[in-house]
Amino acid sequence: MKTSTEPLNLLNYVNGEWTGKYSATFSIINPATKEIIGTMPDGTKEDVLGAIEGAQAAFEIWRRFTAEDRSNYLEKFYQRIIERKEEIARIITLENGKPLKEARGEVLYAASFVKWYAEEGKRVYGKTIPSKSNGQRIQVLKQPLGVVAAITPWNFPAAMITRKMAPALAAGCTFIVKPPKETPLTAAKLMECADEAGLPSGVVNMVVTPDEVFSETIQTSEEVRKLTFTGSTEVGRLLMKQSADLIKNISLELGGQAPLIVLDDADIEKAIEGTMASKFRNAGQTCICANRLYVQSGIYDAFVSKLKVKIEELQVGNGLEDNVDIGPLINQAGYDKVVRHVEDALKRGAKAEVGGKGYQNDVQDAPFYPPTLLLEAKEDMLCMKEETFGPVVPIQKIESDEEAIRLANDSPFGLAAYYFTESMARGTKFAEALDYGIIGWNHGAPSTAQAPFGGMKQSGLGREGGSEGIEAFLETKYLSIGID
């Protein structure tokens, strides 16, 4: 299907100016059609340095704005995103591939962080501590960190920016973002919204540049006080090493391998609904989607039967077409990984109950992969050990609660986990036993602006969202006052 959309030729945004008009450009490709949908200039080290300089100068002004003033700017920013919801959603679908209905949901989700932190910024409280001396008073102050750099992923090109940018701005920090080359147009549209909201020059900046150019420049800059990153554990590990030289504050939201457990007393309809909501959003290309299912034997057959029906109903296609549930994978590398995981599972004894054989659009050779249900999964299969990032559901039959907890925790990752049980006692024990930062109990879509998002173990450091999310952009200062 042709998009019949004129290519968008957008620019970087540095210190209140649109830059790179005369620079070399790269093309952005619609993964569903292989059409060129736009271009962006290839940012340079000088562009990143310009963004740092502008952000540092703006910080000295922005930090002195009252929380109420910053809130007012964020409210205007929020309104601009809402007013341009359809435009931004369409761009997300064009460059990411997700169905338009999901893209609309992402825009609202992205906007919700701006709305939440517009208010939360007014609740950055210090405190007074009783001292042990009549001649001393103790105060604790919360102050903004400074210039913040962010590296964001392609799977949620709007929400992963605002989830970092909104609390940073609310705290009084200034912000530089490097979006991925797969989905920079969405980021540029958010910068347009910020510009239209009247945010002072330098408060927000965007530079699309090679990963190594951006990371090396911000990691060696003393003006950049914090780096926040969402992406793979491998890259997060590298960024953490780079940040050591300057002891740079760092937040990492990294890979996951989310288990989903269905116990024999679960409400089957609720468990099916939660599984579908968790697994197939963005064609399974989410860091918290269910990647491995453990279903207790007493409910196994009934669960599998109903899940099969639901999976077979999913429609695959271009996200701009009506009634599409599953769009393309982001690129050939993503497609190849899914193929590799499924082929490995089949070789090791898994049975493909639905799907199981990759295909690509016959005309454009686009990376579509059908929703796939794999039965008789085992612990040694790649799909049970590594994050597949595709619409594949492997199921392993289990017998006991203890087995479920052991298998779920047998992973270096600890981002999200899900379980379904109607027993308060069992549910409470699972909540306490699972080593994951985000847990859905009878719920498959836990993400929300007002709650902390982040993982344990090799799934990252720090939290985004909720009151915890703004703490990541604040310094705590202890003030001891002698009054005698």
C-alpha cells in the first residue's frame, strides 16, 4: 500500500533554532512499504557541542523559574501535543510501523507524562530535620541536576522522549535528546510542539547523530550532568563504563525477558485478555511484553485453546490500513532475530500451533512476521532465554507455584513479570517472590505516568514515572545552619 504522503524533510533543533538545512541527510524508511517517508540531517559533533552550550546557558535561567512557571510551560506543551495528536500518530505509524490505533494511544501516553509532571514539579519538597543542638537547624534542599542528555529507542518514539523530558524540565533541568535514526521524525514533531509552547531557547534540544558521536561527546562533557538511556543491556553496559570517568549520573532502562504465569485458579478470560494486551502491542516489540509463558497443567489445555483462537484473529498488515493489529517489524535485523528464535525452538522440539513460518510482503519485501504460538517450550530454547522482540508466544507447562517462581526468576533480567491467580494468598506470595521491578497481577498493561517504571538486575538502574521519576533529576543538598 502506498502512503501517498509527501516526504517530510525535517531538521535538528539546537538552542531554539532549526539546524542542518545544508548538511548531508539520511532517509527514513517506512518498514511496511520500504518507501522513503522523510529525511533528516546527519548531526555532527559540533551540533552536539552547540546543544550542550545552549542547554547550559538556558539552565542558568530555567532553574530560577518558579515551579509554577515551569508547570505553565509544560501545560502549553501538553496542549500542543494533544492538538496535533493525529499528525504525530500518523508519523509514528509511518516510521515505526505500529497500527494507527496504537500510535494514537502512544501519543496520549506520551502527553500524559507532560501533564503529570506539570503538576508533580510543584511537589518537589525539601524538609526540616530536628537537630540535636539548640544552636543548629537542619534543612534538606532539592535542586535540579543540570543539563540532561537522553538516548531514546525506536519502539516508542514519542513516549520514551516525554517520559524523560517532562520530569527533567519540571525539576528545572535542561534537555538534549538523541532519537534513533529509525524514528527521528516523531522527535522532531515533539520539538515543534515545544517550540510552539514557547519554551525558552536551549531548554530542549534534539540532535540526530551517529550513536558514537553523541555518546562520546556528552560523556566527556562536564556540563552534561546526567545521561538517561533506554535500549539494550549491551549498550547500557557500554554507556555505564563511559560514564565512570566523570562519575556522571546515569539512568538505564534496559532489556527484559518478561515471564507470564497462569496458575490453575486463574480467571481464563482475564488471563487471555492480559496475555494479548501484553504480548502483541507493537508486534511484540516492547521491553515489557510477555516473552515466555508458564501455564499450570490444570488450566493448560483450556488456556491454550482460547489463546489460539484469539491469536488467529489478529490481522497483519500496514498500520495505516483499517483493522490491522500487527504491523511490520522495524527492520530486517529484527525480522531475522525472530526467525532465528522460532527456528531454534522448532529444532528443539517446540510445536507451532499458530504461525511459525516467517514471511515478508511479496511486493516490497517488508519485514512482516505472523503472530506465532509455540507449544512444548523448554528452558534451553533461545526464545525462553533471550528477548525475542516479535509476535511470538512460547508456552511451557508447569506443575507447581515453586516451579513457576524458579523459572521466572532464572534470568539475568528483571524488568517486568505477569501472573494470573484469583487467590489473594498466592498472589501476595508471587508479588514478593518475583525479582522484577514491574509486576502485573491479573493485569497485562501496567505502564502509566503516575507509577515508577524500571527494572532490577541487568534490566537497569533508576525509575521513570511517578514521584520517583522526578527524583532522578534532582540533587539533594544538606544545609546545616548555626544560629547561636
